[in-house]
Amino acid sequence: MRAFNVAKFGGTSVANFEAMSRCSAIIENNPQTKLVVSSACSGVTNLLVELANGVQDAERRLAVVKELADIHNAIIDQLAEPVKVEKEVHAILDSVASAAEAASFQSSKKLTDHLVACGELMSTHILAQLMRERGVDAVRFDIREVLRTDDNYGKAEAQVEEVKRLAQEKLIPLCENQVVVTQGFIGSDEQGNTTTLGRGGSDYSAALIAEAVQASGLEIWTDVPGIYTTDPRIAPKASPIPEITFSEASEMANFGAKILHPSTLVPAIRHGIPVFVGSSKEPEKGGTWIRQQVEESPQFRALALRCNQTMVTLRSDKMFHAYGFLAKVFEVLAKYKISVDLITTSEISVSLTLDKTDTSGGAPELHQAAREELEQLCTVEVEHNLCLVALIGNQMETKGYAKQVFSTLGDFNLRMICYGASDHNLCFLVDAPVAKNVIQTLHQELFEG
Ligand code: ADP
Ligand code: ASP
Ligand code: MG
């Protein structure tokens, strides 16, 4: 394993000139940091998604492009030598304007990826220049030359072996002498079309790149000093976790803790790369180390929340004492490439939630053709506006565990409880309006005692 470190900076970490300067200071302080992965400046991807979804009103389109220009110009204006970067960023903004017009006639997943990738393409031009002006020998690299993916636009999957080969050829030699600044979130397919890894995908990019260059460490710099017992925005008394295992942190990410993209730890686990999560605003506060082994495995580790859940309930008398019903259901789901997240069954019904973290946003939908085919087997009910609450911990099968959790939540209506399949989590759905209250109540009982 090489003695070099990959550092990823999220949107708020590169939101403005001061924030980018703090990132540069963090990089300057660690000579082992040879590779920097950056998100788009805060708010930029949301604006690009709006354009990609098709804005009919030309005035609104112009206003969004102007907002994008303002965010970037405000940083460029503070550079000592802005001319070259300004030209590069403005060329990207021009292509955003024309792609946005095209999307207003007809949007597509491919066009969406082309558009939303522009955020990271712009921020990295600026960050690399800012670092050079502070004396770092920084070079910007277009990661689409290395991060090869399939063509599943909006949620592309990396072709790991190809990424490793391309990194060996194009990226590692650059890192020998310079600090490379590159984009998170984006990649390209075999045809050279731009793809994205899904919202929040820069964490995953950074891990994939760290694996490909055989880095010795991965740092995720964000706006909180580490992983907390739950989202501190929801429960202000949440406390930072100094160290956590890969499997516990993976469960948190999978169940919606926004601090990490769900796939982030997969490459880190494959390659045994320790991951550090900290705040670029307050690096002195330390953060969380995610490792294979840690000293403590508490019963209650953390709470995660994932909103925008779609629950599908399928009911059929034919299921009663019959076999093959679920197989038929899953055949239909597989045919329409519908990924199932949670599942619970009773004698005559099965409830499941649909998975989705792609770039276009919004709740996952059961598309009409799939629904019609399922309706030939059973009745189909679709419910939106639900949130998934997950309690992550250790030895959760222990006596009294469920009682403590459920008695705390006696006043709430819990749906689709999943408990027992894993030793490390207990999860259930609640209606969106009460979700935060559920997290606060549970956090108070289990973590604030
Ligand atoms: P970035 O833009 O740096 O990727 P994100 O907004 O994606 O940052 O992730 C950081 C946010 O994740 C925090 O501001 C916090 O609100 C949220 N979050 C959710 N769960 C947790 C948790 N368990 N610990 C810390 N932060 C969490
Ligand atoms: N810019 C992308 C997003 O906002 C990716 C990321 O920041 O991780 O989703
Ligand atoms: Mg993020």
C-alpha cells in the first residue's frame, strides 16, 4: 500500500473562497495527501438538477444559470490570477445553458448526467487554481478519463478493474510529483458519455479512487466533526463517535445517514483502507475513524433516517399455504429492474420498499407496466411519504432489547418492522411528519441517558 492519502471535500467545504482556502490548508498540512476529490460548490448540484428536469420558463432558466455564475464568480473574483479559470468556468456555464434549453424540450437521464456533472467540473478548476496560488503544486485532472462506469445514467456502477488499470496508467504517475485535484460524483461510460454515481456520490468516487491508487488512507471532509450517534441537525444532543467499524458505518450509510453515500465503504472494505470523517471548518476537533476493528462495540451505536420511501403492499389469498407466489412477484420486479430494499411478509400479504438514490431525486415509483403485471397476481397498494428509521447496534437479539425500543415508541404508529434478520439493525417505517420526532424520542431514551 502506498503512503498516500486521498482527501475528499464535500459541497459545503468548497462553498466559497474561505471554505476552499480551509481545504487547501488541510491539504498543505499533510504532505501525504496526493489526491483531492471535490464536490460541486454547495447548492450547485440542486440547481443543475432543476435545469436537467426541464425548466420550460426561459426566464427561470436564465435566472438559474445566473445563480450558478454568481456562485462561481464570487470565488473567482478573489483569485490573484483569475483569467484562465474564468474562461474555463464560463465555457462550462455556456454548455450548461444550452443543455438546459435542450432539457426543457426533452429531458433524459443521459442529458441529466451531462448537465449535473458540470458542478464538479467547475469547482475543481477553481480549487486547483486557489491551491496553486497558495503555493501547492496542484494540477486539475478530469476523472472521466479514469472512472469508467456502466451506462446506467443517474446511478452508474464503476467498473472496478478498468478503473484500477486506468488509474495506474494515467493518475498514479501524476500523483508522483503533484497534488492532483479531481471531481467526485462523475465518471464516463465506454462510449465516453458522462455518467454520475447518484446524489452524494463524491464519497463513493473518493473511495473508488483511493482503492484504485492503493491509497493508505481516505479522508472525508464535510461540515460536521465526524459521524454522530444520529444526524445532529435532528437531535442536537447527538454525540460524535470517535471510532466505528466498517460494518456499523456501512449499515448507517445504507440506512440513510447522509454523512456517507451508501456505497462509500465497499471499496474501502475491499482494500482495507481506514477512513477518517471530519469537519473542514473545524479540523482541530478531530473526527471519526472507520476501521476493521475497534475497541468498543456498544449495544446502541446510532440512529439513521431515510425519507422519501415508497412502500408497496401486495395481497393475495393465493399466498395462503401456497408456494411460488413470492417467486412470481420477484420475477416481475426483476424484469422491470426494480430493486427492493426492505421486505416483510404475512400469510396473505407482502410489503416491500423500493430502493432509489439516483441523481434525478424524488421518491421511487412503481412504474405502470410493472404494476399492471403485479395486479394479475394480487392486489397492489402503493404508499408514499414514509420514512425509514434504523437503529444500528450490536448483539441486537439480546433479551429486553426490542422491549426497550418499542415501549419508548408506544405513541407512534410503526409500519413494516424488520427485526431479527440482522444482528446489527432494527428498522421500521413511520409517517414522514412524525419521523424526526421518532428519532428524537429514541435518541433521548437510548443515547442521552
Ligand atoms: P457533504 O456535502 O460534505 O458530502 P453531506 O450534507 O452530504 O455533506 O453530509 C453531511 C451531513 O450529514 C451533516 O451536515 C449532517 O446533517 C448529516 N448527517 C446525517 N446523519 C449523520 C450522522 N450520523 N452524523 C453526522 N452527520 C450526519
Ligand atoms: N455534488 C453531488 C451532489 O450534490 C455529489 C456530492 O456532493 O457528493 O449530490
Ligand atoms: Mg455528501
